[in-house]
Amino acid sequence: MALYFQDKHPIGYELERAKYAEASGFSEIWQADTRLARDCVVLMSALLAETTTLRIGSGVLPIYTRNPAVIAATWSTMWELGGLTPQGESRVMLGLGAWWEPIASRVGADRRKPLTAMRENVEAIRELFTMQEVSYEGEFVNLDRVRLDVAYGDAGPRDIPIYVGATGPRMLELTGEICDGAVLNYVVSTDYIRDAVTRVATGAERGGRTIDDVDLPELLVCSLSDDDPEEAIMTGKSLVAYYLGTEPHIVEASGADPELVERVQEIVGWPATEADYRRAAHLIPDDLVRNLMAVGTTDQCRNKVAEYVEAGVTCPILYPIMDDMKPVIDAFAHWEI
């Protein structure tokens, strides 16, 4: 089980809840690189310093915002900071993404040919993690005899797993072909997840592997309240409204009615306020929010998470969107389907 941190909660609160989740049997935290609100590297470093066994991943770092050599050096630094788990695995994980519109173009990022750009970044960063000298000539990545020149301390290879936050079919296949795992997106149905797993499996076969060789964690919104399940559902609807209004790649994957999307987008633009999300929430049908996330009581949320696991998810990354995330941690502490 894992948790997803975005910018819903104060940073100090998240650090405390991370330690609580670690003590409650959770294995991972995935930190968002949230719009232009929070930087994942800063928060991941804090999480690594405040915990001892949790694995910490970026969910996900946009490839158009940093040079791959700088990415490799940054994750190497966090690898040093975090050390290894008791099982000998890297505590830090690298999740990469291709960003989304309209934010990319508004900040001047040349978000073209994302498949080519992603392949080049993954290949180059993986070579840099060997700590050997790397030359790479591509359309987006060009390295001329570059290495992570660690002069003091451990200069051995960094066995850091690389994930891609993949949503579209071709990116899912590429991820299966070249990555350790796919961070599957949220606000999607279990039918979407089954299709996504098939796409990743196709890519894995292309890379000479099977689906069992690819980790498949998935971001999964969880709005839980045994005291007021109706309010938990309404809170979930607010988040559905946000994504239908602002992130077209998730809209397409969600399977939402195009007419509903148009009505939501009349209220929610980018950037939007929490009040906008709440106003648009009243447009979202109950069956849609229940189809896209875990909402309601503890039992209802557990049952929904189980459906995603049965669809192929290997590690649910729960995103608690209530003000208090403790009920979610308690509901899934040492949980077994």
C-alpha cells in the first residue's frame, strides 16, 4: 500500500502522516510534482529524511523541465540520502511524465513528440545510473562524455527503478518495453485499468519481458468517511470536476460524457479555485464518481480498491482528499483483500 501526496495538505502535516503510515505498514509514498504548486524533489528529500523504510517516488517529474543529466544527479543525491530498504532496495524511485496542456505551453515548454522524448530520457538516465561515462545523441537528449562524477563516498551504480506516468495507449506500451514500472493514472475506471495492463503487457513482450516483470502501481483517489459518507462523495465529485475541467488526457481516459465535460469546463478552467471545483461538483452523477475513485464508507472504499487490484494494480497509491487522511491510513493499515 502507498500514499500519494499532492498539495491538498500542509507540508508539516504530510511529514507527520508519512511517519504514521510507515508505522502502519505502508510501503511507499509517491509525491506529486503538482502543477506549479509544489516541487517533488524538495518534498521527496524531506520525506526521505523523516522516514527510515518507506520508498519514496516522484509521481511524476515532467521530462521537459530538467536535463536528464541533472535528473540523474538529483536522484543519485536522494539515493545517498535515503539509503536502502531492509530488503536492499533503493528507497528512492524515479517517476517521469510528459506533462500536460495547457500548463506546458503556457510556461514555454516544447512538448512535442513525447514518446521520442520519453524514450531518450529513460535510456540516458538509466545509463547515467551505471556511473559510467555516457555519450548519447538523440533528438531531445544529447550527452557528450558525461558521467555522475561522484568524487567522495559511494561511486557504485545506483539501482534506482524508473517509472513512467503513462495514460495514453502508446505511452503505456513504451513503458512496458523500457521501464521498471508504470504509474497508472487516477480518475479512471477499472475497465480502463484492464486495458492499460494489456497495453503495458504488449510493450513488455516487445522488450523481451512479461507483464510480471513490470510494476503497476496506480494513483487512486480515496474520499472516506464513516461519519458523513455523503460529504465524502461530494468531495470526490469536486476532484472529478477539476480533472474534467483541466486535464484532457485524464478526461479521455475517464470515459466521461462529452456533454458533461463541456458543462464542467464552463465552470472550471485553468487555473481554477477550490470554490470552482465545488460548484461544478453538483454536475457530477453519483455513478460516475463511484466508477472513478474510492468514495464513501470504509467498506465501500476497501471494496473499490479491491476492484482495482483485481484489475491488475500491484500497489494502490491512495490519495486521501479529505482534510484528515488518518482514516484512510487506518482503513488500509495491514489490509488484506
